Amino acid sequence: MEPTVVTARALLCAPDRWLAGGGLVLEDGWVRAVLESPRAVAAAGVRACDLGDVLLTPGLVNAHAHLELGSLAGEVSPAEGFVSWVEGLIEAKAGAGVRAFERAATEGAAHLMAGGTTCVGDVDSTGASRSALGAGGPRARIYREVLDAGDERRTPVALERLRGMPGEDDALRSWGLAPHAPYTVSPALFAACGELGRQRGLATTIHWAETVEEGDWLERGEGDFGRLLRHSPGVSGLDAIEAAGLLGPATSLVHANHARPSERERIARAGAVVVHCPGTHAFFERAPFGFAAWREAGVELALGTDSLASNDVLDLGAEMARARTTGNLDPEVVWTMATLGGARAVGLAGAVGTLAEGARADLVAWPWCGDGAREALDALTSHALCPRAVWVGGRAVQTPS
Ligand SMILES: [Zn+2]
């Protein structure tokens, strides 16, 4: 395909890069060049397509979802506590068919794109996302989820699932690993994940330190998790992750609500990303998330929607607004989490979450929302805008209405 130049009233290429009247050279789904001014656009000598009175930004990156679980929306109440919620979810999931999971993944992906998300880190426990995502969907890091509840009789089946990991990435789908959580993954299964992750250089995501209960179980074999799990390992979750060789820059740790200060420092040194899910946080009525402590420790943060089993909507715009309010954060900080932070979390830094040479042409055109980055970021992170149009790999997925 011939290169084309796309122009708009302004481009917000990165939180600190605002270009008035610039453009992008797009070719074969990639950004080949960023043109900084109308003069540079004219000099490019390439056919230009002007989008008009809009702000063009990179698509948002949702760093944590379980799209398949949209089929269980509203099924389980959090009222009886987290362990009971998990039990309820396991029961509801057992009663649902694979078609329902696939339908939920397709619909969830469409909702995300309508809100400006062009890349999702999705945890796939049933194979539904692998079937449902691809052409016509968002770009996806599909993490294959494995767990054995610490029960060695279940480990062989989980290892078999690891051996069945898809091979090469394709145009829209990259593969990854999701050892579910330190309390549901035995040391043997964790070690196998670490080994496979190293061999193939796979991005990995792990639920970590979501609740106090999991720490009680992991370190002392105490509490309600004893109803569901066998063999407390007698170590902290972070130690279990590190022992498997999985504490590093290719790993995102999801939730991270109950970290010790020394653990924040370890995570910062390792270069792992922490993913916060504001909707789930609200669903379980959790104490405020420690944005300040994580940022002070120098840990990169990202945002996720999690699933409709613990959230009311799949819309990263809603999550940005929640994070901004609950964390009392600057718009620029929140936008960074939803773009550059998400890109790092899903192992696609440089390719998504930014408008730069060599990035994917994953774009959103927003209604004009202010002269300058400050005003625009305020509107973008307030959940006040609906995308006019969205492109994944240069292909329009939603036309202006
Ligand atoms: Zn999750």
C-alpha cells in the first residue's frame, strides 16, 4: 500500500508531545514518520487525508482484562468477601459454555474499542479470546492462564496447557503467560512458567497481593483460602514469583493492593509494571490504592478494566476518571498510565500507546477538546468524550457518527 499522511487540528503523540497541525505518515498499518508542522506535511509530498477538527492520540492500552468473563456479568456479589466471591465465580463459570465465553470476548472487545482502547492485555482461561480476537478486533496480548490450586494432581493438566501455547505472534495477537496467582500456582507449575517464559521471551502477568487473605494463606496457611486450596507454600507471593524467575521487566503484577515498602523497592529494581483496576477496586470497596507510594518507589503503573464479573463497564475512559478522582492525580499521570504504562505492561512498549516512528497505527480521533495538552488531557481523563473514530493497524474500526 502507498503511504498516506493523516492530519488533524492537533496530535497528542505522548503526554508531553503536542503537535498543532502536524501529521502522521502511515503505511501498512505502521507509523512511518511523525510530521511536526503544516510545513512538514506539505513538504512530505504524499497524499494527505485531513481528519479535520479533532485531536488525534494513540489508542488506549487496557493492561488487564478477562473478556471471556463478561458472560458472568453481575452473577456473583462481593458481599460475602473475596474468597466467597471466588467460589461463586468458579461455580458460575462451570455452568457456562464456551460459546458464551467467545461471545462475551467479542462483545467486550467491541466495547473497549468504542471507548478508544486499541490494545488489550487479556487473560484467557478457556481459549475463548484466542478464537474471538483477531481480525476486526483490538490488538491483543493474550495471556494463557494456568493454575493448579497447589494440588499436584492438577499440575499435569496445567502443564499440558502450557505445552499447547500458540507459536508465533500474528499481526494482531501476541501470546503471553498468566500463572494466575502465587496462591493458586504450585512451585512446580510456577517453575515451568518461568522456564517457558525465558525460552520464548513471553510477556507474563500475575495477580499479586490483591487481598490480605492470600497473604495469610501463602505465608502461614491460615484463613478462608484453606477452603479452596491445598499446601500453603509458606513463602510470600513475591518470593514465589521471584523463585520462578518471573520478577522482571516482562512481568506485570495485577492489583498489588497489599505491598510492603521493601516489596515496592524490589519491584522497582526488577522493572516489573503494576496494574491497577479502579472498577474492581470500587466493586470490592477496597481501601484507597497506594498511587503515591508506588510512584515514589519509581514503579511504572498501568490501568485495567478487569472483567464484568467485578466491574460495571469495559471502558478505559471510565477507569482513567476513577483513578484520577480516587488518586487525586494529575491528568498527565493518568494518561501516561493508560498509554505508555499499559504498553510497558503488555510488553509492547514503542509499538503501542504512542504516536512515534515505528509504532503501530493504532489511533483515536477525539472531538476537539482544548488548545494545548493541559486542557486536552483534562478532558481526555474526565470521561467527558466519545471517540469520533478509532483505527487498529491503520484500519478504521469505528466510523464517525
Ligand atoms: Zn484479573
